[in-house]
Amino acid sequence: MAAGTPVARPLDVRWIHGSPSAKHDTDPEIQVYEYDEHTVILRQNMAVNYEAPFLFLLFGDDRAVLIDTGATPEPAFFPLRTVVDGLIDAWLARNPRDGYRLLVLHTHPHGDHVAGDGQFTGRPLTTVVAADPATAWAHFGFDRDPEAVALVDLGGRVLECLATPGHHPAAVTFHDPHTGFLLTGDTVYPGRLYIDDWPAFTRTIDRLIAFAERRPVTHVLGCHIEMTRTPGVDYPIRYTHQPDEPPLELTVDHLHRIRAALTELGGRPTRHALADLILWPSD
């Protein structure tokens, strides 16, 4: 895969954003957006699950990685494997090779990010790394060194992975040098940032800022959209119709805004709205 400095460009897509009621829904169960010929972003339909998480399928020369598997286990309602298999087949038709493998990783183990794992059980040439702390952190080596930067080599495309607890003790962030994407899961996204461990979250934001200063980051991409386009205003929890969504993509500047808010709050876990997201300490 050709290397080069990634160029920031908007995601040229209008995401499926739910319907007034399930009977009015005409959207596919999974929206497929091909950012480039080697990078696909998927979104689950809100009519299937209100979380409507985003998933990422990245192709390297030797294998692809699927990051997260969505909120619904049943293929009849959420045909993730069928969609992923079709995308891999199409990629292989353009880039023929034998023995092409699939790796399944996760941003963290909450149910709306791992529910589809079982669809890949028994799939040939496939490795599914469970998202629980013992398994995921051992896979990345974070159990031995939580400050390490782990590498995921796809062949000509090497992701860098960081342990980023705060939302969840096993949260992981991925950086893709091919696109410049910083894939932050539920740590940073345009929505309610549920913070389970406030000090750990603060350290994670510091680490992400320092990391991004040394790498090209085009977009900060989380796994949900929960905000409206009105600054500081989110959609209600479990809402399934979000026609006024802002873009998914955030920037490194948002990391600095989060850090400034944390400093302003003085280490006190406090619900605090910014224009594009809300700091939301867990009860």
C-alpha cells in the first residue's frame, strides 16, 4: 500500500440518522461509506439499535481489521458478517491475493461495540480478539506496559494503538497513518462522554494531545453521534430520529477544548457541556 502524508478532507457523506418511527424506516441495516479504496466506515441503523454505533474496516496488503462489531448479535437484524464479507470480496477483486485474513478488534467491551462478535465465529482466516481487559490488554501488551504504543501490522499499513482508560478501563484508541484517523471509540465523539474514571480520563486526554502532536491526525472519529447542530444540545437518550446531526468528525482542537474544561472544573467530576460534546461523569 502506498504511503504518504494523509490529507484532511471532510467525510463526504450524510449518515443515516433514524426515522420518526420504525414503520417509516427505509434505510439499510448498515450504512456503508467508502472513505477511500482501502478504508470503509459503517454505521448501524437506529431502527435496529438506538446506539447507532460506527464501525471501521481498514484494509492492508495482508489482512483487514474490523474495529468494533456493533450493538446487535442477530444476523437477521444486523447482517454485519454478510456486509463485511461482501466488502472484502470486492476489495480482493480489485487487489487479488491468496490467504487474505481478517482481524477483529474493539475500542472497548461495552455491548454496543461487541454484540456482533459471534457472527465471525468459525469464519476462515479470522481472528477475533475479545474486548475484555484481560484478553484485549494482553493482546496489545498493555498488561505489561500500559504506556506502550502497540502496533497492528496489516501489511503496508501499521496502526498504532494506545490504552486510553477513563470511559472504560479497557478502552483503546487507534491511529491510522494511512488516513490520519484517530479512532477514539467512546472516549471522544460528538455526544455525551460518559466518564467512569475522571482522573484516568484526564490522563488519557493529556496522552492523546501529546500523541497527536507527533503524528498527522486528520480527524478524531468516535463511535456515536448524540449532539444536535445547536451548540451544547444533545438528543435525548434512546432517541431514534436525529435529523439535525452534526458531522461525526472532530479535530485535535477538540482534545484541547476538553482539557481546558477539565482544568476549569478543577478535577471535580461535573457534567459540563461544550459546543460539540458533553462531559458526563458516570453516576
